[in-house]
Amino acid sequence: MFLRLITSAALFLAIGPALAAGPAIGDSTQITVDKQQFALFETQVKADLDEGKRYKEITPENQTVVKNALERMEQRWQKAGPDGRLNQNDSVDMANDSEIVSAILKHAAADSRLVCSREIPMGSKIAVNVCRTIAQMKREQNGAQDQLREAQEQSLINPRAGH
């Protein structure tokens, strides 16, 4: 699963710079990116999003952004010439959409990384393995900070509440 993620990310990261390079002004050559590779990547990402495991840390809004960007990219490929080349405007738009998708997927991959540690539960002396994603750890940290902030605000409002 992790290898599939790395392969998909590497493929997509390769597409963006290739599209962004673009031809020089006045150059009649156009950028070619392998349409079949894009189709495989698009199919894999959409399947992974629908499955809900690999990119589970992507918000529903960002999932929609990714799917819409992939759809726009597919539509550009449908307009490609018979030689499979994109015109300059489509190449630039493709690079922009590629960057959007790449950024969201990279962030999701980082947040979905699993980190395990040995912890001793309160009231016990036996350590257990606890595994959390980076996103879960961030949510727990933010929740703890919010609780601390609320307790501090309560003590300012009612200073005798803690005595």
C-alpha cells in the first residue's frame, strides 16, 4: 500500500514539472505527457479516494477539489491533438491543476503516516503499543490545548472555582 502511494505520488510529481516547463514563446513544439500514465494515475487516485483508506485524512472538500482537478485534466487530454499533445494554454492549466492535486495528496500522505509508541496507561504499570496517525496526534494536541485554554479562561472568570 505504501509502495503504491509512493509510486502514484512520484508519477504525479513528474507530470507537474514536465507540464510547467512549457515551450519557449514562438516555439512550435508542444509538451507531451503520456496520456496513458495520467489515466492510470487518475483511476488509482479516484479509487483510493472512494475506498477511504489511503487518503482518509483528506477533508471531503479537498476530495472534491482533487476530483474536480482530475476531471479538468481528463477533459484537457480529450481535447489533445491526434499526436497526444496539449496546446500551450492547456499545458499551463494542466500544470496548475497538477500542482493543486499534488499538494493535497502530499499533505494527506504526511498526515496519514502512522506513528507507534510505547505508553503506560494511567492506573497501570504495563506499557502498551499505541499507534496514531499524524493527523490524530494533531487533533489530540489541539483538543488538549483547547481544554487548557478553557480552564484558564474559567479561572480568570471565577478565580475561586479552583479553591
